[in-house]
Amino acid sequence: MRAIVQLWLLPSRQMPLLGVLAHVLWLAAMACLVWITPHADGAALGAGLLAMGSWFWHLGLATTLRSACQPETFLLPAFRHRLMVFGLLDALVWVGLPALLALALGVPYVALGGALLLLAAAMGFAMGVERWVSLLFWPLLVLAGWMPGLAGAIVHDALHSPLTLPLLLLIAVLLLRLALHPMLRVADRPPDTSPLEGLSLGRNATADTMPRRSALGRRFEGWFDAMAQQAMERALARYRAQPSAARRRTLVRRLLLPHDNAAAIGLRIAIMAVFASLYVVVALHRKHFNATVVGAYAVLIALARFPQIGRGMQRMRPNLADLYLTLAPTTRSDYQQTLVDALLVLVPIGTLTALAYTVLGIVLTHATQPALMLLVTLVVSTGGGLVALAVHLIGPQNAVGRQLVNAAVLAGTMAMYWAGFWLVGALGYVFGGGLLALMTLGFALGVWFAAQREYQRREPCFDAPLA
């Protein structure tokens, strides 16, 4: 019983806010069911609160159990049996008890409500294990927001159909099967990858929280890894043919940033363009859409890469000792400068990415001021990239500090974007654009040079980060 209690407390210990919120929603749902009269109205409100809390709880539960279900964990005695008992108790709390209480109070559609609660729990759990599962429900949400009348008619007919209950139960069982199969499968741990790689597929997570990757994710990884290997081999061959300081820096870049070569950047933009096109065509196909938001969103996507710098460089400390010995720098400042020069390439890459996404948004939304959007995006993304790289390079080492710094950088960049859009629109491209570039790039270059001097002043650290 103690093991089951520990499994129950696992999400609350790792995500206290989630645990408190989920259980408060559970208590609020029970209170609505008991105290609100007529009980049918209380059950409707309580079911919504309970479904929301169940989805949150099982999303966090799946995330924590996914990290706990490692190959070595299954060597514990009766681990699978305790997981099964824990799952039954969890279903009793989130589905069984509310359904029995509603049945005792005479609430209609109890079986259908219980099936919906089970589906909400299964959805949250499946999304916590396999992130791509959310893509299965995204079209339904888009359809409900696009045609609410049709969605209301479908819900009305489903309430009176005898096939609705078995269909909901079947979907819930399939989702649980989809989530439990990879979680309970014992397999070898995947090889370690660079913490600074340019993928967003979860491979740069820590070893204890390594997510299970889908077949599509593994296919994308294979493409990027092959491109990284080819880029490294070409850089090494050129350096061997004619050694130089520039080609030496290129080798360091290929080592630290394996997925930031030209081919990988093009593939990353193409993949993002496909999903963005589908989203704009399906979800945002309406006449009154503010196209300037596209530029702001493009800048945010470009800046999303920089928080990985501080976190990744911290995790790479023991491995960077080998790089230090290989480079054999004359001084420690030279070694620090080499790392700075290698990472600085992320700024033009971020600017190029923001411009590419802005051009795509201009085409899809038929923007009326494309030149204005491109000018503001060019200046703001460059300045924001310099500031983001600077603060994440020398910023706080703890996770909370990095999140606060990143939030401040994003807020400042968005404020500068909208201010620059107004400034260029009011004063023109020459005066407004020049003033925007003077303020943005002047501040960004000052922050960058100050951070560069501070980073060169610091001593290299090769100690493993504290857990």
C-alpha cells in the first residue's frame, strides 16, 4: 500500500500547483453535485469542473509516470501489479465515485457522463505519454469553433443515440492502450544527443524524463542526424585540406550546434511551414484577421531557441572539458571567446527563421503592408536574438531564474515589435525605421558586448550541474 501512496503523491511532489489545482477542482465538482439544486444543473457544472481537473491531473500523472517507468524500474518486485492497483483506484476516484454519487441523487445520463469522464482522463493520460495524440483532437476543436451550430446538433443527437456510450468507451480504451503500450515496454535507452541540437522533439530532455518518441518523430530525427553527420564530415574535410581559424570555428559550431547547418535549417523551416499553412488555411481562414500578429509570432518562434543555450551549456560542462583539451587554447579567455563565436551564429539563424515565417504569413494572410512587416521583423528579431543570447549565456543557472529572464526578454521584444510597427507607420520607412534600428540594435549591441566581456572574464567550469 505504501508504494501505491507514493505513486499517488508523485505528481503532486513534482508539480505541486497541478496537484492542488486538480484536487480543488475535484472537491468543487463534488460540492456542485451535492449542494446545487436541481441536481441535474449541479451535475452539469460539476462534470465540467471534474473533466477539467481530471484532464490536468492525468496529464501530469502521465508525465511523471513516464519518467518513473524506466527499464530498471521494472526490476522492482510486483511493480506492474502495483501500477494496476493504482490505476484502478485512480479510476474509482475520478470516475467511479462521482458516477455513484450522481446515480444516488437521480441525475440523468449518469452512464454517459461517466464515459465522458473516463474519456477526459484517458485523453490527458495519452497526451502526457504521446504528445502527438493532441493532434487527433485538434481538428475537432477547430470544427467546433468554426461551426458551433453543427457541433451543437451533433451533441444533441449523440445524447439520444444508443451507440454514443460504447463509442466513448471504445475511444477511451484505445487511448489507454496507446499510452500504456510504450510506457510499459522495456527497451534500451536511446543514445545521448547534444543538449544544443535544434530539434523540439524532446531529445534534449534529461535522461530521467526522456519521452517516448513516435515513428514520425524518429523519422525526423533520422533526417536531421544524417544532415548533421554530413555537415560535420564536410567541415572536417575542409579543415584538414586547409586549416584556418575560420574553419576551426566552423568545426566547433558543427560540434556544439549539430542541427544548425544550411540543410537542417531549410528542412526545419519547411516542416514548420507545412503545419503553419494547415493551421492558417483551416483555423484562421477569415476576412478580418490582423496579419501583423504573424510577424510577432514569427519573432517569438525565433526566440524560442535561445533558452536552450543556458540549459544546454550547463548540461554540457563535463563534455566541454574534452573540447578544451582538444582546442588547447593559449588562455582561458581565448577558449571562452571560441564558444561565444560559435554560438553567435544563432542570431542570424534566428533572424532568417523569423523572416521566413513572416514571408509565409504574408502570403497566407494576404497582408497589406508586407514591407513594413519585414522591416520591423528584421530589426526586432536581430536585436531580440542578441539580447536573448547574451542573457542566457551569462544569466541565472537555476530553472526559475532562466524562466523569469526569458519571460522578461520575450515581453520586451514584443513591446518593441508593436512600438516599432507604430513608429515606422507614423514616421515612414526612413526616419521610423532608422529610429527603430538605432534604439533596438544600439541597446542589443550594448547588452551583447557587455555579456561577451563578462563571459570571457569567467573561468571555464567543467563540473557536472547539481541535480
